Amino acid sequence: MAQDWDVVVVGAGVAGLAAARAAAEAGARTCVIDRMGPGGVLMNLSGLHDMPGSPNGIDYASALLDAAMAAGAELAIAEVTALTPGFQIATDDEAHSARAVVLAVGLGNGRLGLAEEDGYEGQGLSHCAACDGPLYAGARVVVAGHDRWAVQEALDLAATVEHVTLVTQGTEPHESAAALGTLPNAAIWPGRVAALAGTGGLDSVSVDGTALPARAIFVLAGRVAPLGFVADASAPGLFLAGDCAPTAVETVPAAEASGAAAGAAAAAFALGKPAG
Ligand SMILES: Cc1cc2nc3c(=O)[nH]c(=O)nc-3n(C[C@H](O)[C@H](O)[C@H](O)COP(=O)(O)OP(=O)(O)OC[C@H]3O[C@@H](n4cnc5c(N)ncnc54)[C@H](O)[C@@H]3O)c2cc1C
């Protein structure tokens, strides 16, 4: 039989943990489910930019988890595979049901849309400079993406690699990319990655007919919300929070605030109380 909850939160990143805390604090029996364990993107970030004291991402995730658990929320590690109105929540482990659901699934890993892409995963293709950047100290690397976090990854990598090229995938880069232009070992390329090459690992990245020597490519482009498991995204009682919401600002404070608001709204819906 399905485990029955007032509120289920799908995704235990910043937004999901904030939502779980708010829902539990409002008196809802709350379960937050994540396929990877708690933290989401935070687990890849050594220092959070634009936040007081630049806290470590793992420490920040740990504090959010502690607060959600202290409020009474429960954590389940499973991948949600189907969500149908009612709500019925199927996972690769046990099934759940809930009166209200918060979707806080973030954005998946970046994709280039190339046939050979999956073959280089972990063989030169990465999604995390803090995790894999040290492997390429002294090497030439590429970052594919245009937004502020792609630029930030390129700036961070420039501190240790021989050279980093930001390939913007045909999109105007975030204004912070101007800082890359001041570095002797960084460049911005406005084209698109068309092919990856190398045997037993990456050797080069082809952009606009030019093969750029590269031992690694960090793919931040093409991140989309993984919402394919949702049968009806407009069902009453369903709330979106964090980076997967259409109007997301894509920062930690914004994800935390939207998660808290969605968790409170979901609890109010589930318990039949007015929101706020
Ligand atoms: C490289 C990079 C650097 C950044 N640096 C900063 C920074 O310095 N400062 C700042 O303010 N912001 C930064 N950001 C932005 C910030 O990290 C994000 O806006 C925020 O972490 C998003 O949180 P979230 O909870 O919405 O999503 P996520 O953290 O992505 O969490 C989503 C969770 O949902 C889970 N999930 C997805 N699908 C399912 C499913 N079907 N079943 C179960 N679980 C599922 C995932 O496993 C994941 O744990 C950065 C982003 C990136 C990419």
C-alpha cells in the first residue's frame, strides 16, 4: 500500500528542503523524495557566490536538511517515475500518495545534443568544475554555456588550467563574461560545439569547423527541468519551486524563498486552510 502524506516534495535541493521545512512547520505530514540524496546542485559548490560569508555548499545543504528534519519532515531516497493527479507518486522504490505536491526537481545536467556525448561522460565530459576541475590542472579545457554560472565555472577553472574557452552555444554570454576577457588564459567563442573527438578520453572539441585542443569539456548549456514524469502540471494542489519553475532566478536565495513559499502553500492546500 502507498505511504500516505499531506505533502510530498519531489527533489531535495535548496528549494525542496525549504519547501519540506515550511510544509512540516505548518503542520503537514511531509515527505521529501530525492533520487540522489539531499543537497542537489549545492553538493557541487565549494563556495556560494553572492551570499554572506560565501558558505560551502555541502554545509549549507546540511543545515537545510537539519532544519527540515527538525520540523518533522521525512526523507526518502528514490527516483519519482510518475506523478498522477490525486496525487499518486510512483518511484523506483515504494509508492506514495499525497494531497498536495511540490515539484522542486531543479534543472538536469547540461546537454550538447551530440550523438557521441554520452561516451565521453566521465572521460573528459563533466558538469562540475569544483568536482572534476582539479583533474585537469595545467590542461586546456572548454566550458559550454552562456549564463552566469557557466561564466563562473570558467573563471574558477582559469585559476588552475592552462587555458579555458567559454563556448557560448550561439547565445550572448552573461555580462560577467567580461572578466574572462581580462585573463591571459581565457577566451570566449560565440559558436556551438559540433563534435567531440579523442580515443580513450577527450582530445579536442570542434566548434564552427575549428578543432580546439581540450582534455575536458564542462557542459552547463542545455539544462532543462526533468518534468517528464508529471501527467498534469496544472493539477490543483501541485506547486513548482526553485530552478524548475518557469520564472526561476536560479540562485540559492531565490530557490530557498520559492521553496518556502511553495511548501507553505502546499500545506495550506492539503490541510484545507487559507494560504499565508
Ligand atoms: C555551476 C553552478 C554554480 C552555481 N553557483 C551558485 C552560487 O555561487 N550562488 C548561488 O546563489 N547560486 C548558484 N547556483 C545556482 C543554484 O545552485 C541553484 O539555483 C539552486 O541550487 C537550485 O536549487 P533547486 O533546489 O531548485 O534544484 P537542485 O539543486 O537542482 O535540486 C533538484 C533535486 O531534484 C532531484 N530530482 C530531480 N528529478 C527527480 C526525480 N524524478 N525524483 C527524485 N528526485 C529528483 C535531484 O536529484 C536534485 O537533488 C549555481 C548553479 C550552478 C549550475
